[in-house]
Amino acid sequence: MNEILKKMNCPDSCIVGNTIYKKMFYENATMNKRDKEIFKDHINKIIWQYSFKLATINLQPYKDDIREYEEVAVLEVSLSNGSKCKRIAEIIQGTIPYPTMIAFVENERVLLNVAHKRTNMADASKNTIEESISTEWIDLSDLTDRQKQFLEDLDIKTLPFSNAYKFYSALVDKLNLFNASSLGLDYSQIKGKDANSIKILKDKIDSLEAKIIELKNSIKKEKHFNKKMKMNVEIKKQEDKKKQLINELKQGTK
């Protein structure tokens, strides 16, 4: 079991330790030829490490009009190549019916992925992924302070046990706050803050960053001086907006 999962301090009653074979995804997931090649070439092994539910940790199931969470699963996916983990996460999250945290492992690096799911209105036997959220790659051999703080905060004793939805939502919040801390925030100071409002600001910042990168790439291809000038002005405008949002984020987390 990877060191990052040990940080969760799960009781033995939650340990599953079963291998999930790729064949299960080939038969149950919507996968094209390229997807199957990615699974074959990039994944070494998939292990169902933990199961949090009524029988293992006295975690109450949850059900409302749009979702049903009977248990929370934690999978460890050992990779030979981490370049396609985004697509692999989409396939695994879309196939496993339970709310799931995936720990992708490539040598000493780990990336965590979570995704809230709701019942598919067209087919009640299927789930729809609301949003897939992943951390950066974390090098366990060279951890930063914010990464250490985040890993310590994964201890399940810090999570609410009232029901599976609140339990999993707290995990999702931790990943969102950790991702926001990459903008120069202290994770130990922002944990416990309103993760949703922080995520909204972080998403706006990410969107502006994407626009800035797109404009910079366009400038490299543009031959007309006047158009380059206009692009530079637009880049400056977007960068100013980005700085303003980062300052707003930092002020809101003090």
C-alpha cells in the first residue's frame, strides 16, 4: 500500500486489498480501442484498498433525489506511465458505482482524484460524473510544506461520519483547498474554510491563466506587429484580472 494511503489511518475493518482486473472495465465501461490500449500500456495494477460503509466503519448510507451513496471506495492505481491519468480517471470513475477516491501511483509520485456522482436520469442503473477533481503530482521523496500539511489532513478522523455523502464531500473539499493552496496559500490556514467559494475563485483564475497561455501561443504565430500589440495589451489585462482574483482569494482566507 502506498504511503499516501497510510496517512488516512484507516482501521483494519476498512481494508479490502482486492485486485480489480482490467477485464472488468473492458466489459463494463464505454471504451474505444484507444482507451483499451491506454489501460493495457499505462496501468500495472488496480487495487481496491479501502471500503468505508456501515459494515466496516459505521458510516451511514445516503440517498436523495439525485444520488445514492452506500459506501466510499479508495482505489490504488499503479501506473507505468502517468501521462494519461486524466482519461483513466474518467473511465474508472464512470464505471465504479460508488463515490471513489483514486490514488494514482507512478514510482515515488502520487496524484489523487475524486468525483461526485449522481444518478443518470435516462438510466437509473448508471451514474453521471458531476466533476472530476485531481491534485497535482506529489513527489513523496521531496514533499513541500503544503503537501505535508495536506497529507496529514487526510486522516479519516478529520472527516464527518454522519453519512457517506458528507464523508466524501469532506474529502472533495480537502482536494479543492489543496489545489487552491498552489496559488501561494498556506494549506494549514485555509483548511476548514468555505471550500466551494474558494474553488469558484480558483476556477476563475485557472480560466484566466488558460486565456493568457492561449494568447501567448497566438503571439508566437502572429506576423503583424499591430495585432501583436493588441494581444500584448489583452494579456496585460488578463494578468491584472488574475492578480486581482488571487489577492481576493488570499484576503478571503485570512
